Amino acid sequence: EAVPGEGERVLSAGEAAQYREFLRRKREEEISFMLRRLIADLTSVSDGACLCAGVEDAVRLGASGVLVTPDQLSFVRKQLKSGGKGAQRGAQNSADAPRLFVLVGGTGDTLPSVKKCEAKKAVRLGADALVFLPSVMLFRGYTAQASRREWRPVLRAAGRTEVFVALTDPRLKREEVLSGVRAAQKARAFGVVVGGEPETAAAAAKAAGQLSVCADGAENGG
């Protein structure tokens, strides 16, 4: 049994309080960091009121962005401009408001030509960035040919608009997610969106190099 004073020091009440405060602030900083990388997923929301609530929640939490479908784009863009609770976007508004991410590729099994058209339309309608959902079937047997056939047309259609490759399918194993990160680097995507356990997101961020890494978060309602 250890005896105080022999290789062990007992914290005073004041020091213990300071240490607890240090741990609290550290945890808050970690949560804030993750929220800045969080994209609130609104793609499964079909009700207008729930979409409005989702935008307001994203603004309140300080999320990096909101993810919507091409059909939701115009409606949610208006909500972001009005700011939900008042936080607005644009040159004259708050730079901290969520960005508008638009999902391209449906379930991932859409034909490359359709994904390319969706990308063009999303850019034309004012998307801040695109989240490209690749085919899991092609992805799991990833080859350079698959990249040229499916990934590059979308990246070209996006022009200067940032493209994030979605690596959020629950069927993807950790090793496959990391392979996807490397593939996104080769294809010159702007970033990746990862789901799953926090450890997977941390591993993806470590392997990402210059890629931007965002975490997929659910803000779905109704």
C-alpha cells in the first residue's frame, strides 16, 4: 500500500478543483473541434418544418454544414440565408453559419452520367460543396479505372466547387475507409466525409494529408 510522501503526492482541494476544471475545458474543446467538422445530415427529412428545425439545430450547434439532396437544395438554401435563429451566411453575414453540402449520387448505385448531371445542377443552384457518394461495389474492388469512370467526371463537373467523397456506408470496413481516403487524394478531391466510430474518423484524419475530413452526423427528424 502506497504511503503519502513516498513516490506519491496527494492533491490539495484547490489543486483537485483546478484539475477538474482543466479536464472540463479539455472535453469542451474536443467537442467543439468535432462539431466544427460535423455535417448535419438532413437528406432523409421530407417535412418542411423538420427541415427548418434541422437547419436551426445545425446553426445552434455550430456545425460545419448541412447535407441535403438536390431536391432539398433550394428550400434549405433559403433557410440558411434567413439564418434560422438569426445566424446568416454570405459576405455580409456570419462566416460561422453552416455551409450547404449537396449529396450527389443518390444511394451510390446511380450511373456515373447521372451523378455528373446532378453535380452540374447542384453547382448551378448554389451548393457550397458537393458530397459524392461512390458505388460501394466499384469501391470495394477499387482500381484506377473505376476512379476514371465514376469519380473524375463528377470532379470535373463540379468545377471550382469543393467535392467531398462520402465514405459513410456502414458496409465499409475501417481498412476500406482508409483506402478510400487514399483514393480521394489520388483523384484530387477536396476532402472526405467519414462515418462510424470516432476511432475511424481519427484514423482517416491522420491518413488524409491535405484532405479536409468531416464527420457525418445525424440531425434527422420526421
